[in-house]
Amino acid sequence: MSSKIVNKEKNTVTLEFTVTQEEFSKGIDKAYLKMRSKINIPGFRKGKAPKKIIEARYGKSIFYEDALDISIPDAYSKAIEENKLDIIDQPKIDIKEFEDDKDIIITAEVEVMPEVELCEYKGIEVEKVEYNVTDDDVEKEIKSIQEKNARILEVEGRAAQKGDVLTIDYKGFVGEEQFEGGTAENQSLEIGSNSFIPGFEEQLIGKNEDDEVEVNVTFPEDYQAEELKGKDAKFIVKIHEIKEKELPELDDEFAKDVSEFDTLEEFKEDTKKTMIQKSKDNEKVANDNNIITKIVDNCKVDVPQVMIDREIEYQGKNYEQQIRMQGFSGKEMEPFIKQIVDQYKQNYAKQAEFTVKTELVLGQVIKAENIDATEEDIDNELKKMAENYKVEDEKVKDFIENMKKSNVDYIKDSIKKRKAIEFLVENAKLIEPKKEEETTNNKDDKVKKEEK
């Protein structure tokens, strides 16, 4: 068998290879064994007619289609191996020359892993992100905890006002037609929470229990449901209950109720410490992301559409699984699930391209820096997984061995990618952000130079 690359354009390779007469003959023999039980020849028991008798009656070509299906994949695999191609999609096979008693010449057009032109990835400078926690931030957090611990009390003799919690039914219409997903019963809604469409909540202020209210709104242009974007809509709202929040006093008793501390001051101090730690964690995530983003953006990669589509489908399935785990099930929910998953996939398309490009760049960094996952790395990773899954101590060893058998390649890849990210972060330089005054002065200097 011989093979060669006859054309390469971007990430698409046209490969030419042969199926020899010998290989095709073996394919015919296998096709005969596969088909003979389905062929009836007078004078022979079903499935016992010799190959030559069948060929004489129906022609040699009776086995050709199955023989090609059998012999081409093996020849294609050998051609891929010979030419050291990293395939990312199914090939388009075309039989170029096919004559009796001659080698069969075949072409395969296939997409391959793109080449990554690595940019400078060591020593890059990225403006440092800083998240500072102020006393106002702490007060807002305490206020939020106070809100979460509010008592919800029935109100009598007054209309709804901002801050009240209403129990409502509603039906949504565009024109005279009721739209899907726009109906609910006994829905809880806090006026002023901005959890509904803009303009919806405000129109319930001043209304009373048992009122039926017509609420008119316009869906935002960026609304998730495509068919509702920018549309005028009407909701018929029935108010069942009006309740108000009673906030607890912010004192030492409140601190004792919501925490392990005896005084409000101690609770505030601990809250501030927690917020500072969280802000530091968020700073690291943001700075790491900015470093990786800058490197990936600077590197040249022609990302194949097939890899982007695959990433979108993969994340779409994950998102659908999350929705179903939240209790959305049943035949009547299928159109709704499909709609929001399709919208998610549409919104994720741009991010998908960056995600794939990031994977490709990290893969190239792994090769360039000879980054590997040792046996110790794998064992430590699996021990952490066992802890997360709460595997019993006596079963941890079995868990690790089973995971190595079934998922070791995936685990090794994950470890190498994490090490690559750590390497890039360690070799980057975080620089202090330019102050607004410096930026203004630089602009002024530029204007002066241009005037001269």
C-alpha cells in the first residue's frame, strides 16, 4: 500500500492512498462470508453456495460494495499513520480509480489539527487587577444578610408598595396570542427586586389583594427568547397576597442569631476578613485569566469550525443536563428545554472559539516546555477526587486503580493543562495599573507634541 498528501489548504488535507489487489481480495472473502447466508442458489443449501458460484450467477461486483467498506478503513488508517496526521473529523472518501485486477486509488479529504504559531508566552506584562474591600462594602454585605433574615408578614388595609412580597398568577400575551413560558401560578415576587421584565414590578405598586391588573411591558432587545426580543407584551396579573418584610435590628442579638459571634462588631470584623480573602481569591482568578487571555489572543491559530461546533454541542449537552437536574422534565417541557438550550448554544458560540483556541495554545506550550504528568501527580489528583466523592478510606485504593484504567488519559491531560497554566502565570509580570492622572498627563503631552 502507498499513500501521499496531494494537497493541503489551511487545516484540510487531501490524502491519496491505495487498496492493493491483495487487500481487496481479502475484503471480498470477508464480504462473501458476511453475505452468503442471505443468498439462495438452486442446488445448494442456503448459505453454502461457493463464492465462485455466486459470482458466476450475479457477477463479481456483488461483493464489491461490502469489500470496499471492509478494506478502505484499514488502508485509510495506515495512510494516516504513515503521514503522521492528527485527524479531527471524519473523512470525505472518494474512489478515484477502480478497475478489476488493479490497485484501487482512493482520495480522502479530511480536517487535521491546526498548527499553532506560538507567540511570546514568557515574561508578558499584564495590568494587575485589584479588588479592594471598603467599609461600605462590608455594610452592604451586612445589610444583605439582614435582608435574608427578614420576617415576611401579612399586611392589611393598604396597597402594595416597593419592598413588598406579592403572591401572583400571571398570563402573558403578545397581541392576542398567549406565548409559551409566560404563565405562572402562585409566583412570589418582591417589588423592587428587578427580577421580572423592566417595568413589570412598578405597575403593581398601589394595587390591592384580589385585584386583576393589566401590565404592559416591552421585552429587552437582548432577551434570551429570540421570538420575544423587543416585542410589546401584555400580562394579566392576579394579586393573591401582599406581604411586607420586617428587618431584624442590627445589634448583638442579631450577630448571635446569624453567626458564632457574641457581638455585632465581632461579626462585622469576621465578615470583612472573609470578604478580603474572597477578593484576593477573585483577584488571582481575574489576573490568571487576563494572562492566559492575552497570550491566547496574541497567538495565531486558524481554529477549525468543526472543533468549535463540537465544543458548542458538548457545552450544550452539559447545560441541558443541568436544566433537567433542576426538575425540568416531562414531554410538555421538551420545547421549553430545547428553546433555552438552543439559545445558550447560540450565545456560547463566540466563547467556544476562544475555549478551543486556548486548548490548542496550551497544548503547544505543553510540547514546547516538555510538561508532563508524573505517576505521583496522577495519584495525588485521584486522591483529591476520592475525597470530593467521599470515598471510604478502605475503598480509596480500588477507586484509584479503577480510575486509572478508565480515565487515565483524561486525567493526565487535565494535569498537564493545569501545569501549563501555572507555568504561564509564574512567568508573567503583573504591573500596577496606570493611574487616571498619569493617563490624562500622557494624553496632554501627546497633544502638545502634535501642536509643535
